[in-house]
Amino acid sequence: MWRDDALVLIDNYLAGSMGVADFCAAFEESWNFDRPSDQPLGAEESVFKRIFDAAVWYSPIEEERKRIPGYLDEAAIQVTVRNARDELR
């Protein structure tokens, strides 16, 4: 089930076994291509969507983040994912 795979990604990232860039790329790809539309996530969908929305705005380049409003750094991703994971428990 997609939810279980997404939780593994989240837990791997939060445990430090996956870097932020790899996590963001993997979560974005999973959300866009692996999440089946016929399996609604119910109330949790908005929580997972928050992670997706943050992941697509991640940029590892500080100059880019300063120049382009909305780009997020590693700290912002960490906070978003940690808060979302707490909600999913």
C-alpha cells in the first residue's frame, strides 16, 4: 500500500539514513507516480500533501533560496516532515 511505503520513506529520512535531496526526490516521485488514485487516504491525505508541497520546493542552493521566494532549505523540510510524521502516528 502506498501509505506504508511513504511512511518508510519518511522514517528513513528522519532516522538519517536518507539525505534531504534524496528524500524530496523520492517522495515527489512516489506522490506523482506511485500513489493509486483509487485508494483514498482520507484525513491523512492533507498531511502527506503538505510533505509533497514542501518537497517540491526544496533547493540545496542557498543563493537560489535567497533569490526565489518559496524555495525551502533542509531545516524547513525537516520541520515539515517531523510535524507531519507526528500527526500520522
